[in-house]
Amino acid sequence: MATIEIMGSSDKDKGFTKDLFEMMQFPPEGIFSTVLAKSKTYNYTLMCLAKGTDIDTHTSSKNGVVQVLKGKGIFKLFDRDIEMRPGLFIFMPAEAPHSLKADEDLAILLCLTV
């Protein structure tokens, strides 16, 4: 998984904008991710998953939000399968087991907060 930090501390202090659709890059397989903004209390990451990519069940110590930007897939939160589609908002409490599978090239904005 490639991770690129494109935001310096001075950018964060002044605010900034990014065109997420222009930033999307879909690898032939696997995941491309880039950190948009990060601090001790939050992390915003654009994630682009190639069709057929799976992320196995895991948890996070932080609350999380997944905003689907492009594509379709299945997000499993606890024992519930959620159909991912553009515009869908998913909230995950800390320590919630979750996984996902990209049925198409899939782009999401992942937001983690303390």
C-alpha cells in the first residue's frame, strides 16, 4: 500500500482544499492511499481500492467514518453487510470489527478521530 503525505503543518494551520476526484488513482491490484490531513486527534485518508481487493476484518482504537466516493463494494460492520455506493456514510465506533471488499474500483474517504 503506497502512502504519500501531501500536507505540511503550515497547510493545515491555514486550511486547504483538495480535489479528491483528481487525486484518485486505481492500481491494477491492491490499494493506493494518501493522507490528506493528520494530527494527534484525527486522520483523513483517501483510499482507492482496485476491483476485487479485500481488506480483512480488523479494528481500530479510534472512531471512524467511511464516505464512499466512487464504486461499489460490501462493507461488513460487526455482522452486518452494507452495500457500498457513492454517497454512503458509514460510522464505526472504536473497536468495531469491520472489513470490506471492492466489487468495482472503489474510492473512499476514511476519517479517524479520537
